[in-house]
Amino acid sequence: MDIEVRPATEFEDVAVLVGPKKPTSNVCFCLSYRIGSKENVALRGAARAERVRELCHQDPPPGVIAYGDGEPVGWAALHPRRETSFARNRLIPHIDDLDVWSLWCFRVRPGFRKQGIMHALIDGAVSYAREQGAPAIEGYPVDNGVDRVNLTMAYVGTRSLFEGAGFTKAADTDSVLDGFPRVLMRLDLG
């Protein structure tokens, strides 16, 4: 399969990848770290979808999408940290004052897993952040060692996935997901 990663500017493709199965739902669309908690809880159904449609038309858009032979197969949330809830998160530290970008959520569609799409998403996110002038990019994956991560909770990625893309551990965090500590991984782009 030929994989290409592009900015997430097509709402329909974002909806295929991270939209809720039930249209009236108030979950997913990868908004929980993107917008304030109050707005995130209040948005439901069509209003939630419309908010994501707006984000797809902003610069920068809400993330990147991996396309396999032209079909949307994977998602990665990517944005300047200052415009996410990571800017205020007490569990994940700021290690300096650089205007870094955050890379925090991945999803690969069933039927397309174990084909290198996660690796392509990270590489594509790094390339896009670099093109946009980001000095560095951070991820907040679980440090699971050799233990298996619950597929539902694997959306943050794993330390080994980020290490494979050239990121290094920059700090421990106070965040835990599915019993695993999360670490702050960073890649300098300068």
C-alpha cells in the first residue's frame, strides 16, 4: 500500500477516522485536548461535527491524515501546544518556553493496522510541524516496556514508537493511562 500523510483539511476524512459511530454522541472527534472542557462536554451531534469542520479550515488544521492508496486510513492529532489543553495540563510538565507542537492522538482504522501507518503518521506529523516552523514536537505516550497496551488506550502511542521516530525522553509526567506512566518525548526540529 502506498501511504501519503497530509494535513487534515477534509472534514469527511476526519469524520471517517475519529467521528463517533452515533451522530448524536458527545465523544471523540479528538476534541478533548483541543478545546476547553466546558465546550467539549457541551458539544453534541451536529454542533460537535460542525466545530470539527471549522477546525479543518483553520491554519493549522487539527492534525494529519494518512491515506493508503487515496483512502483515509490513519489519524494523528497535532497542534501548537499553546492552543491545546496541554498548555494548562498540571500532569504533563513544560520543560522550557519553546513554542513546541504536541502530537497526542493516533487512530488507525481496523483492517489497516500492522502496516506501518503509525510510523508514517509520526513521520508525516514531524514533517508538517517542521514545514510550519515548529522548533520542536512533543508526544506524551505510555511507557509500557514490553507489556501489551489495551487497544482502546493505545491512542497516545508508546514510548518505543516515538523512540523509533527519533524522539527522546525529555521528562517524566504525573499522568497515568491504563496503569502505565506517560512520558514526555521530544524531537527538536531546529
